[in-house]
Amino acid sequence: TYTNRLTKEYLINMTFTTELWQANLIALVSAFLAIKVLRPIAIYFNLVDIPSGRKQHVGHIPLIGGLSVYVGILVAILAAYPIHDKLFYLLVSASLILVAGLVDDIKQLGVWVRVLIQAIACLIMVKGTGVYVESLGDLFGMGETHLGQWGIPFTIFGVIGLVNATNMSDGIDGLTGSLALVAIIGVFVFESLSGNYRLLDFLLVMAAALVPYLLTNLSIISERKIFLGDAGSMFIGFILAWVLIELSQGDASGADKAMEPISVLWCVALPVIDTFIVIIKRLKAGRSPFRPDRSHFHHMLQDLGLSPRQALLTMIFMALMLVALGGMAQLILPQVSAGLFILVIAVYIYWVKRQGWATAPRAAHEVPNERT
């Protein structure tokens, strides 16, 4: 009967809500305990960030933020969710990214070694799950753009791009973790528009695992700071990339798609646009796009007189506004979303030129990275 059906749906929803809260609590507590346990271990194995000419923080800071997020997610998944094929391959490939990042944190890996490992992790995902960017959606109202098998190299390029954009955004305290939370909010916004809330429970577990790191990194709950490290930033970027691909592609017929492919860019708009412009500036200056300097957006905000914390809050606000802008475009006139994103890039380039920041600084050691 109708009453029985409502009662059954209510019990299912209550069970899901209870399981979700339990998983989030497990992720939160596990990540917090991981910080406590890993701190002395990191110091013993010299997994620390040491002040230098470009890094102006105080003391040797443990690079365990990424490890704590990883532990929080892994423990929550093992405790609360069945491990299906896609989740298994995601955990395996993301673990590979994390290990590569840890090695890079202890002793620097070459850029191309990191890229090669990231490509191998992508191939594991593609071959293991069959998930890749096959469709770019209807970008300009002229019909859907299909990539076919070209979607595989496009996917690998895109994932590596987002992984390194996330890694390059880790320039001031709390920025990478906060932008990851904004991306999760973006997923919720676009899934609300489609009415399909796939993988949102997984992303909420990830958000819960990020909280202890952010509170510690920003010295809110402890003066004993930790950093995310390359392991953490690359791991977060990799997880976000594959979740966004999965949500934007659906099955072979395009059904079960939780968001449009262009909506993916709005979720990670700020780090993607910033990295794109930084690479152009470095190439224009005749330097490697991977050579660090102070040409990122958060550096430009500090050059305008903002403190690192003010720059962080400004970027979080702007990232949220970009998500809102993309959401409104998707709701009112989806065909303009891609053009609007290109317009945002053009406006940002214009602003950079107006400020006289069209060329990257000459050397990283001349312009210190702001850490407190």
C-alpha cells in the first residue's frame, strides 16, 4: 500500500543517513588520530618541510596532512562500504599516487618521473574500470561532442593536469584543502540540478577526512602545524578528478549522468584557471612550467597587501562564486556555460595584464613562499 511504501522509503533513508553519519564520524576521528600517531613518525623519518629561501615558515613541519586524509578515507570506506570494482581500482591507483608523493616529499623526484607515475595510475583506472571522458557534452548548443577512443589520452592528460593544478595550488596554509571542499560543494550544487546524488556520500567522507588536517594546518586546534605535502595534494587532486569524470559520463548511453562535463570545470575552476595562466606566464618567460615562483593568484593577492589568511578567504569566496555562476548558467541556459567559462578566463587574463603581472618572476628564491 501507499503507506507501507512510504514507511519502507523512510526506513531506507534513515538507514542511509545513519550509515553516512557513521562513515563521516569514522573518517573524522581516524584522520585526527592519524595526525597524532604520524607526527613523531614523520619527524623520525625526516618527512618534514624545512625552511629555505622560498619557504618562510618556522621550524620543521611534518608533511602528514595527506597521509591523515588518506587514512581517514580508507578506514571509513573499509568500515562502512562494500568494495566494488571501481572503488577498488580507485583506491589502488590513488595509493600509488600517494606513495609517489611521499617519496617526492622525502627526496625530490623528477617532474617527468611524477608525471609517468600519474599516467600509470590513470591507465590502471581506465583499464580496470572502463571509465574515461568519452563525451564533452553539448558545449555550444550544436550537439554532443564524442571523443571515442581519443577520450583515453584526453582523460589521462586531464587527470594529470588537475593533479598538478591541485599540487601547485598548495602555496598558502589551508588553500588546497579548502578548494577541495569547494569542489565537493560544487558537486552537490550540480547534482541538485540533475536530481542525481551519485557518489556524494563518498565525497562527504572525503570532506570529513579533510577537516582535521585543515584545523591543524590553520593552527585552529593546535599550534603544532602540519602541511599537506605533495603526497596529499596529488592524492586529493587524483580522487577529485576521477570522481568528477565518473559523475559527468554516466553509462555507455549517457544515462545516470549526475552532472554535465562542462560543470566539472566550474567545480575546480580557480585552481584550473590559475594553473593555466601560470604555465603561460612561465613559458612566456622562457622557463619550465614546473619551476616554482610567486606567479600564482594567491601570491598576487598578497602583493596587493592581503595577508595569507585574507588571501585564503578571498580565494574561497571567489571559488564559491564561480561554482554559483556555473550553476546559474546550467540552470538558466546550459548552452552558454562553456562560453561563460572562457569569458571568465579572458577577464582573469585582462586583470593580470592590467596589474602588470603578465610575466612570471625570474627566480623562485627571489620571492618567498608565504607560510606562517
